[in-house]
Amino acid sequence: MTRRLGVLLLSVVVGALLVVGWTSFRIWSVGNRDERRPADTIVVLGAAQYNGTPSPVLRARLDHAIDLYRAGLAPYLVVTGGRAEGDRTTEAASARAYAIAKGVPASAILVEDEGRTTLESLAAVAGILRDRDLHSALLVSDRTHMLRVLRIARDQGITGFGSPTTSSPVDASFDSRLEATVHELGGLALYFVAGQTP
């Protein structure tokens, strides 16, 4: 009996390691692929802002999205992200102001300013796109975030293509990218098990 339990435990551990290894590979593989192409919109996933100033992570995402917009790949830029506790403004409002300051016309910017998670933001973005009869999106975030973003977008009915930024502080070192990968492993597990995301 003890031997059987040992074999079972070993099988569970080996299986879990294989799942973690495969998912980590997928996170890095998808994050290293840029699928930029013409689309109806460019969607920027939100990140922290400080009293209206985008954090370095959000700024890296916005700079990449603005480059895609300037290249003529989509007529609309969708900025996302609500207000964290204690914030004076939203991630989306900060992103909108930053994009306008960089020369993106205000009329070309659509705003999702309620979501506090990737799932909430993309569910709201899906509604915005449906209301305007838009269907496809270039999705911009950090490389480690792209697998989860693309999966959630697909589940929300968005035809999404990943175009991750390569200048994010998340990619500044192996340690920071490894930490982000561990975060994504947890985020994906939570999404698949409970239908929620951080």
C-alpha cells in the first residue's frame, strides 16, 4: 500500500511538473511572437499609473501601441483599466492623455475604464467592439502576459492577434521575466479553474 501511494504521489508530482513546464514554454513562445497586421483596433492592456502618469510598464505598452497606430495598422486605439483603491484617476484616462500628448487624435481613442483585471477589461472591450461593429484587435501587453490575454480575448469573441512590447521593465532581466512567468502560471490556473484572473 505504501509503495502504491508513493508511486501515485510521484506520478502527481511528475505530471504537475510537466504541466508547469509546458505552460511556461507556451508563455514564452507566444510572448516572443509578434502577429502585427491590419485590424479594426489596437487594444492596450492597462497597468499601474501614478496620479495620471503612466508607470514604466504602461508607458512601454503605450509606446508600442502608438507605433502600431502610426504604422496605419488600425484606425482606433482602445485604452483599458479602471481605478485602483486610492487612485485619483483611471489607468485608461492616464493612457488616453499620454496617447493624445504623443499625437494620437482624441477621436481615435476608445476608452474602457472600469476593468480591474484582464478578464474584466477584455469583457468590456468586447462590448465596445460589438457596439461599433468592430471585430479584430491587435492586443498589446508584456510578452509574458500575451498567452492569457489572447486566450481571454478569444473566449470573449474577439479576433485577437498578439503584438507584445519588448521594452517593458518586465523584460529588463531574467529574474523579472521569471517572476512574471510565475505570476502568469498562477493567473492561467485561476482562469481555467475558477474563471477569474488577477
